[in-house]
Amino acid sequence: MIVAAYQFGETKVFICNDHIATEQDELDRIDQEIATAAWACLQDAVTKNDEEA
């Protein structure tokens, strides 16, 4: 079930509650994956900004 939806520019993000992690090792893995994805997005944005300058 989609519990929230966000739009960032042309990107749509849907928050779904079909699977809720409860074990600490799974929560830690998910946090690491989110951090890795966020850094990749940030680096991409910086690279695009540098290319436009």
C-alpha cells in the first residue's frame, strides 16, 4: 500500500508499507543503502552543476 508520494522535479517517490523491516541488521543495511543512494544523487547534482558553470 502506498502511504505517501513525493515529487522532486521530474522524479516521483512513492513510500510503500508492504514490507516493514524489524530486525536491526536489516534496518542497518537499509540505512546504508539509503546513504549510498543519497551520496550518488548528490555527486551527480554537483557534477551537473560543475559542467554547467
